[in-house]
Amino acid sequence: MRFTEAQRQLWLDQGYLVGDKFLSDAELDAIGDAFLATIDRLRKEKRLENVKSDDAPDAAKQVFQIRTAHLAHPLFDGLIHDARLLDAIESLIGPNIRLVHFQGLYKPPQTGGNVDWHQDDYYFGVNKRDAVASCWLALDDATVDNGCMWVVPGGHSRMYDHQKNWDPKDKKGFFFSIKDASFLDAGAKPIEIKRGQCLFHHGLMPHRSLGNTSSRMRRAFATHFFDATVPILRDLYQSMPPENTPILRGAAVAA
């Protein structure tokens, strides 16, 4: 799966692209089963985090997270090394590709909470424009009712001020959000996609998801790639062990 130069230009202009399904139904079935099994294992090990709450794993609004997902299951590790996915990323940000963050996100039926407006580049601190591409892979049909992604077409022209919601040393998850983000709502667009489709968005694209009010679960992988020749500036990601942010294709930043 590669994007044409015209598609890349559209990604640069509007800040996102919806990609075709690149995994077979059998692959999606296996990955989906592994996703639920991993959620269950982490829950039993008391390592499953609800990113919406510090101390109430059964809180009414839940967004559960599989952090560094490639280390949690071999099928997830295979996904970030899949040439079909890396070809798409290479056509957007170039041949030197590093993983910066990989997370599974699970919103249970009727209790899945919202994730506030944020920009990925703010989290990672990459100081080169157009260096980050994120892939949001739907493992279930993603709709407005079950908490699909929302973007602001063309809203990736600059970095917005963010606030720190909590200390990531104490609680993982979405610890930054855009300050006073109500101004983004007027231009917001929901991106409803089918199981197996991907939303590729620019590192500066403001995005959010709302709660799951449906009777269906919403499972997704959010996989964030960046140009490996560009250094990470955010302290949190600088200090991660190398297996958390592996080079997936090409070369790393020069010493």
C-alpha cells in the first residue's frame, strides 16, 4: 500500500488521508482476538490502565490502553513491521522510519469515554514539520456512535498551546490536551471508517474521539511513526529503552 504523490500532497494540505484496507479478514480476526486476550491478560495482571481515571478501573467512562503494544503480543509486533504499512508511511514521511509510540485503545460498549483534542507533535517534540505520520487502524467499524476519530481539515497549520492534565510518571495515557479547544469544534469532522481501514493523519493535526454510546466495542491501534533522522526532543520519549522506539526501516539520526 503506497500513496501517490497527489495523495501525499492531499495529506500535506488537509492533514489526513483515509487508506484502503490492507489486512485480510483472517489477519484482522487473529489480531482482534489477540487484542481482547491482551486486554484480559493485563486486567488479570492488574496492569490494565484506564487512561480516564487514576484509581477507578471500573469508572463509568473507560478508555483502556495497551501501551508499547508491539511488546505485548507477537502479532502486534508483526503489524509494525508489515511492509504494506511501512510502504504507506514511507510514501508520506520518507524512507527512514522509526516507531515513536504504539498503543491499543479500547472503548467498551456504552462506557467508552472521550479523548480530548491534542496534537501528536506536541507529545513527541519533533522539530521538523511533516516528520510525523500517525496511523489509526480500526479493528471494528468506527462510527460517531462508538467513538470514531474527529479531525479539523486544514487545522494542522501550527502548534496550539496544550495543558498538562497529569504527571505521566503517575499516570500514563493522554496527559496533554489543547487549551480552551472549543474553537476547534466548529470545523471538526468525524472520520467514520470500516473495520480494517486506516486513518493516516499529520503530526500537527488536532484530533479527538468522543464516547462510545453504542452497544458495540471500539478497538483500534494508534501507531505513530516519525522520520528517524530527526531527534526526539520530549524528555519522556528520549528516556525510553530502544526496544520501545525501534528503527523499522532505513537509518537513524546521525550522531
